[in-house]
Amino acid sequence: MSTLEAASQREEGEYGRAAKRLKTEERETEAEEREEGEEELEEGEDSDSGSLPGNGESAEDNRARWSASQYGAGRRDNGEDSHRISPSPVVHVRGLCEAVVEADLIDALEKFGAICYVMMMPFKRQALVEFSAVESADRCVSSGAKEPVYIAGQQAYFNYSTSKRITRPTNADNPNSGNKVLLLSIQNPLYPITTDVLYTVCNPIGSVLRIVIFKRNGIQAMVEFESVQCAQKAKAALNGADIYAGCCTLKIEYARPTRLNVIKNDNESWDYTKPYLVRRDRGKGRQRQAILGEHPSSYSENGYGPPCPLLPLPGNSRYKLSSVDTPDMVSYPLPQSSSSYSGHAPSSVAMVSGLHPSKMNCNRIFNLFCLYGNIEKVKFMKSVPGTALVEMGDEYAVDRAITHLNSIKVFGKRLNVCVSKQHAVIPSQVFELEDGSSSYKDFAMTRNNRFSSAGQASKNIIQPPSAVLHYYNVPPCISQDHLLRLCKEHDVPGFVKFKMFDAKPSSKTISGLLEFDSKTEAVEVLTVLNHYQIRIPNGSNPYTLKLCFSTSSHL
């Protein structure tokens, strides 16, 4: 085991409890949303499978639906109007703009009464706001029903939450709790997230002492500030913001630990009070030989490039800093390619080794890697068995593939994904693989690439492999039994739980979720069945089954 891997495991073990707690809290929040009639948001839908739930509706459709729920759903037999959900100090806010942050909600809603806590749901453009009294929440909901209430320049819609209190990770609403550590979850991380990136994002708002990044369930980080006040300001200014335009969205909560323990300074952890911190090897004696060296070729100690301004701080907020504390604009680093932390020049080609000799081919590599960027060409190397070159749309796609697919197991073999020294895949030395297919294939013109346009790319939620798959673009006549038979026919594990989403009457396709016993099983099923052609009787064209990893951890 390399030095990097050992340190990473210790960090994950130390901070893994916070990641699990955050997942539990997200499930509780999602349960509230479902009770309030929210349609589920899932990843990966394209034009062939209809609109995304919650994303495909126009603003007018959303307003009409919410007006109905506000005014019509709760009408009683005696003719009086009442809210569908009983009054609660927690208000569910919808219709927020993409650029809204926590401070915007506080600035717009504190006129109705004191606010105890805010939970942002940035990817769904929603939030939960807990007032100190039910009367304040009632004023907020009633006012929103009578006249428009604007948050960050966009009209928002309000209803009571089924919860009477927002679940906190700790006693985060108590300013005297001494909690100066924030837990950051980075949603839709299209670009690499390092300590340099987070320091550049957070330090202008409040002095940062330590940062630890872990990748057990997506990409999360803990940031320790100099004081509780700095942490409060950072949470208000950044919660719900995008690090880069349209991606790398921050969801921020207070963490449980009150201090971080950093053992080395690198891209995944840093103690800014000890700039020359170097990890000391424990014990003496002979070290085990590392087969691939000290670390993957995609890793080095280098940071990111020069900063560029992206996100202005909230203009009117009780958390606003003085002009001495920070400039009016927070500077963020430009997204860099793999070359920013690799010894190689920028390259859009990934090298994948550890491939099963008889079960992996060009199509199956495409099925797996297309979740993280467009695939141009795939070529198996004749001189290095079990190794292939994958040319992707750009170097950022290669970064995403490395982040999420390196070291995963596929058909009992562990993949190694790194940046290739090659800058393009050239179709030379084409030969036949063990399954009879060609060692080279060009995918540049396939319709199954999912990042061909900005609109198409925005519908893809970049997720690490998980035990739950989201399926879509399936004909309505296909049942659970059909999908189980499909798994059996292709000699891949069957799913243990099945969920079908309610489809619109006009929809020509259906979608849902499939849960497997393990992440490894889900990866193998996606590798084999993604883009499988489903033919139906009397149908002119087949349906292309599309699979991707779900944001849900279980059904």
C-alpha cells in the first residue's frame, strides 16, 4: 500500500462518520420533500426520455402546480381554505434561482421573524427555513400566498414543511457552541476539487486553518476556520453557490468535530498553521514494494492556476463583511486539466489497465466511461494485455473518470485509470479481442455520448459508482420481470429492489431505480447493459436502455 493510500484511508476513517451522518440527514430531507408532493429529481435524462422531473417543467407550470397546492388542495367541506400541511415553524421554499445562497434567504425572509436555521438544497433550487416561532412561519407562508416574495430577484413559493424542526448535524444553531468546522459537500463535481481550490474559495471570507477532503460518498470536505464567526460568515455566503459556473455546487453544514487533525500537506489535506508539515513514516524496516510506484501518474503536489472572479458576495446580509475583511468579489481558481497535478502535458486520453481479458471490450469501456464525458475512440493495446487507451472529449473528462473510476472492481479485476502520455488515439495494430470484437472503435459520431451539447451535459449528474442504478428511456411495456430476465440472459447479477417512477400520461418512456447487493454488481450491470437495444413487437425503432449511477444510496 502506498504512502498516499495509507494516509487517505486514515483520513477517511477519521472523518467518515460525518459523511454517513450527512447522508442520513439528506435522506430525511428528501422524505420531507416527497411528503410535500415533490416529484423526484433524477440524473441523466435526455430528450429521448422526456423531461427531467422537476427540471422539464416551465416556470409557469411550477407556479400553477404550486398555486393549486396552496389554494385548492386544502379546501375543507365547510368551504374554508386551509393549508394542506399543518402549520410548522419550518417553511419549504421553492422556485429559487440557481445563484441563490443562504444569506439571500435570510435577507429576504427575516422580516417575517427571527430565523433559527437554513438548509439549502441547491441542486433542486429549494431550501428549508426554520423560524423561531410558528407565527413567523405563518406570516411568511401567508404573505407569499397573497403577494410575490422575491429572493435574489426571483419570485419564490412557500409552504409549511411536515417537519417541526430541521435536523442539525450538531448544535449548529447555537452561536456559543464553539463549532468552527464546516462540512462541505460538492455536488456535480465536473472539475477536480483540491485543498488549493477550497482555500481560494473560503479564505477570503474567513481565515482558514485546516482542510481535509475525503471521497467516500462523492466529494466532501471539512474546513476549519479561525473562529465560529468566520464559519458562520462562510456558511451564509457560500451555501448553495457554484464554485464553477453550473457545477461544483456547495452544500454546507456545520461538522461534528471542533478541530481537524492533519498529518500531511497535499491536495487532499492541509494545515495552514504548519506550512512545512511532512508526514513521518511510522516505524522502520523494510517497506513493501509498490507495484505502480508511490502514487498514480495523475497526482503530484502542484496546485491550481491563477484565480479568476466568479461569484460576488451577497450585497445585503447580516453576515456581510467589512471592506477591510474581503473584496467585493471572491476569486476562484480556473479549472485546470490533469496537467496541473500530473507530470504529463494536458491530455484528453486516459490509460485504463486491469481490464478483464474476455469480458471487456470497446463497447463496454464506452458504457462505463461515457458517464463522465464524451468518448471519441477506444483502443486496446496489443503490447500490454488488459490495457486500453480511451480518448475523451477533453482533459476535464479524463479527470472525472480518474476521480470516480480509478481502483473500482469490474469482473473481479481492479481498474487503474490514469492520464496517458498520448494526446490522441491512433488506430494502429488493430486485432481481434477474445470475445471476437475489434480492439479499436470510433465513437465520435454515436448518439449515446451524453455531453455533446451544453443542454445535454447539464442533465448529467456526475456521480461516483453506487449500488443503485437509474434506468431511463425504457418503453412502458417493459416490467420488472423483463429487466430481471435481461440481467439473467447477459449473465450479470440481478437487482434486489425495483422502483418505477410515475410517468406523465403523454410520456413515451418510463424510468426508475434498480438496487443491487453491492456497488461492484451495479458497475458490472451498467458496463454490460448500458445502451442495450430493446425491441418491442410492431415497433419501428428500438429503445436504447440508458443507465447511470443514482444519487440515492438505497431504495
